Amino acid sequence: KQKEQLLQVIAQQKGLFLEDGVSAFILKRSERDLSQLLRVLDKLDHASLTEKRKLTIPFTKKILNW
């Protein structure tokens, strides 16, 4: 739960809104070390800005090829 909260805080600092379900999904599918999680957030941040979409589980799956 701590990493999930950390992901949400970092996402918020980037101007992203990361719902509980999306952050839990990322933690289940991604490597759990902080540097990898930050890379995932950066990729999602860039994609959401480019496509002007909010972070949902389907969008996250599409962007990260999960």
C-alpha cells in the first residue's frame, strides 16, 4: 500500500490523477523497484499528454503493452 500511495503522490506532482485501481494495476504488472516505477510513470505521463487522455487501466495496458 505504501508504494501505491507513493505512486499517487508522484503522479500528482506531475499533474496526473492516478486512481487507486490504476496504481494497484501498475504495481501488479511492473517491477516494483522505485526507478522502474518512475520510468513507467514518465511513460504514462508523456502518453497521456500526447493523446490528451486520463490514466485508466485500458489506456495503461495499451501504452505499456500489457
